[in-house]
Amino acid sequence: MSTLFTAAGPDLTAAQLYAVLRLRCDVFVVEQECAYPEVDGRDLLPGTRHLWIGSEEGVDAYLRVLAEPGGVGRIGRVVTAKSARGRGLAGELMAAALDGAPGEFVLDAQTYAQGLYARYGFVAEGGEFLDDGIPHITMRRPAIAG
């Protein structure tokens, strides 16, 4: 059985951070063959929120929300372990990240995943661009009035 976990950057334990970084490196650096600085100095910042779905086997899916200037939330590092794909975990994380959050959000989506983010009110803006050799597009969800 999988469980949803959330933590602010400074509240992550060493074991949690290790499990998250391992998943991100396994998928982004190894599987997608992108040599880039995965450890970017933003994971432990007070304004960073981490959400992940885990089980006794470890972290199955993960995303983080960064606090950007102007109060915009930046969703990134959305990742699902190869063994957990096809179960809708990324969607569960997106719903949890946005639940009750009225502010504006932005993300840079791998172009094949635009449909996932569109289900949560994100709209593509600008043109496609390459990030570490992978096609991406910026998507934005405007602030929700309320």
C-alpha cells in the first residue's frame, strides 16, 4: 500500500532526502541519460515543499514545489519509478500539490506529458525548447480567484 508524504525542505530527514535523490537520479540522470546537476541547492530551502508517494519498497513517485519570486509556485522534478508507472501516481501528486493552493503555478513539462498537466488547469505558453536534450514546454496555471 502506498502512502502520500509531504515535507518542507528543512523538515526532510536524511533518509527521506536520500530516497528522493536516488529516485530522481535513477530516472533523470540514468534512465533519461541527462548529465546535469540534479542536486541544485533548492531541496532544503524553507519555501520548498516535497510530496511523494511511498511504500515499504521506497519512493514510488515524487514532485517538489519551489517558491519563486512574486509568489509563484514552480512544480518540478515530477518523477515516477519505472516499477510504479501506469498507476496514476503523478496525477495523485499533482492533485495534492494544488489542493487548496489558489496561487499561480508554473512548470516546464516534457512535451509528451502536457496532457497530464492540462488536467490540472495548466496551459502551454511559448514554444517548445530543449532541456538537456529533451523537448519541454512551459505551462502555467493562473491564480484561482476565491
